[in-house]
Amino acid sequence: MVWLEYLLPLIFLAPLGATAGIVVALRNLHDARVHSPFDARPLREPGQALRDRLDRAFTSLFLNGALGPIVILAPLTFGMGRMLFADEQIWFEWALYGLLCSALVLLFCFLLMRDFQRIRRLKLGLACELAVGQELERLIRPEDHPYFVFHDIPSDTFTIDHVALTPFGVFVIETRARTHPLDAAGQPRDKVTVESQRLRFPGWSERQPLRKTRQAAGWMRHWLARECGLDVPVRGVLVLPGWRIDNGEAPDDLLVVSGEGLARLLAEARLGEFSDAMHDDVARALTRRAALLDDRRRERASV
């Protein structure tokens, strides 16, 4: 029967299928998330959202790197099984197997390159997040209790990188990582000019970072007004680690800095009237909001 010639070779795919099953079962091997031994909540560090995305990117790289050879060999293995049971060889069919294998090779090469580029971008972004978080940690000292720093605060539709609470206001901090282009001599061009609506980098310009920082500061201002019933002074801060900032044309409603000396800058900034009672209300509201992200992650993990 002709159909047996196509059914029996599937036996040779069983070892490949078993190996693929093991690979899929081990896909979360790189998951570096840990939970607190006190309340079982996920422990959060600066850049935790990027850490989670980096874990997922490494998982994708592992799956594509391990499953790729298995999937690519499957058509050839099936074709070799067909040789044992077929009375005659159909060379057109072998050509199809070869084309399918070639297409799969190209597909997985593309997926691996995509994962590699994604991991590079995420690692650069995480490095900048950690640098800014480390700088912000200088605000927290036992004798200066009014200083608080929160990381990865969830809004309604996006995540705010950092929020710093000082005795003089609330600072919403967004971090953006950009690589330096090189000039003809191979030296990095690291100067960015800040305008009211855009950033002019060497060779290109961007509007989204300023727009996103304004959006985050506006959301925080309205959310605190709703939660605390007060008009809380809020200022957006955009950090571009490693860049020299030209603020000659910078807007008044935002701060654009390189990140160096950020803790001192925020500690000295005066945004407006900010009483001790208002400060305590804001601290409690931000603490509840930070815990909301932990609850969401725990719900996703349980699903």
C-alpha cells in the first residue's frame, strides 16, 4: 500500500521528537527570577522589566538554537526512511526535501540573528538602567529618610523606569540607551542637542524619548492627584547615559541629563511646595503602586 511508504518512515522521527520534547521542557532553564523567602513575592531590582525581557530573549535563543537542527534534519530523516520502504525513488520528492531543509536553515538563521540583536539591545538598555539605578541609590541614606526610589512603576499602559521621591517633589525618570556613532577618525560622537520637541543625535533625531517622558510625568501627576487628592509637584527626567548633553534649547518642563551626578541633582532640585504630610501620602501611594506590579507578575506566573 502506497500510504504505508509515507506512514512507516515516521518511526525514524521519534528520536528527534523526543529530543525536541526535552528541549521544550528545559526552555525556562535560564529564568533568573527569584522570590522572597519572606512573602514569596518576586524580588525586584533596577531594570527588572528589562531583566525579564532579557530572560525571554535568552529562552528564545535557546529554543531556536536547540530546535533548529532538529527541525532542519526532520525532512532528511523522513526522506531516508522513505528510501527503505519505497520501491522506486522519486527525485522530484527528494528535491522538495532539499528545498524544505534549505528554507528551514534560512529561517532559523534569521531567528538566531534576530535573537542575537535583541539580546544586544536589551543588555545595553539594562546596563544603562543599572547605572541610573545605582546613581539613584545614593539618595537613600539612613539619616535622610525622606528620600525614596522606586523601580519599574506600572502605569495604565506602560512601565515607568524609576520614580524618585525627595523632600521637594517627585521625579519621574526614563532611561534611554543609544550607541555612539563614530567619526572618520574612529572616535565616538557623543554629543546630543536637546530641543523643545526632539533630541538631535549625531546623524539622526528622535522625538519619542521626550514625548514618552512627558507622558510618564503627566500620568504620574494625574494619578497622584487622584490617589492623594493633592496637586503634587512632578518633574520628568530623561537620562541618556554616556552622552554629553547640550541643553541650550532644552524645554523647561523636563530635565535631560547624562546620569552623572543625578543623585546630587535631584537632591538639590526644588519643584514647589511639598509638605511632610503630602510627602508621606505620596510615599504610601507609590509603595502600593509598586506592589501592584508584583501582584501582576505573580498572576502571570500562576497562569
